[in-house]
Amino acid sequence: MLASVEMLLKEVTIMKKEGAIMKKIIRVKGMTCKSCEMLIKEEVEELEGVKSCDVSQKRGEAVVEYDENMVKIDKIIDTIKEEGYEVA
Ligand SMILES: [Cu+2]
């Protein structure tokens, strides 16, 4: 169920997959400065199972590396949305 929903997400691109370790690009709208990058990075990296989250305001992207057995992409997207940004 989750997997099929995930495949439909056009705002997420798979960069790399090694076993359960996924690296994905999430398109984020609404970032205006470095603080936005920092905020998203901090909040997403606090999630259990997230190895890293590199955010670029300029590119409008968050590159997240995580263990899909520990955390789902939906949770990561929700975390970004909770901070007031759009994932689209
Ligand atoms: Cu900002």
C-alpha cells in the first residue's frame, strides 16, 4: 500500500538504493533563506532512521538518506510540511 502510494509521488526522486538504505530528492517549495535550510535539516535529521538530510534553498530540494525499515518517506515529507513548507 505504502509502496504504491510512494511510486506516485512526482515530488520525490530516487537517487540511490542499497538494501534498506534509500537516498531520495524531495522537492520543497517556500524556502527563502539559509535558516529554512537549517530548520528542515535539523528537524528531518532528528527522525529515527534518517542518516542525513542536505537541504538547498537555491535548488528547492532536500536530499535525504534514510533506512526505509525505520522511517517512511511520508513521515519525512510530513515533517517538512509541519515546518510550513510545501512539498510539490
Ligand atoms: Cu528562511
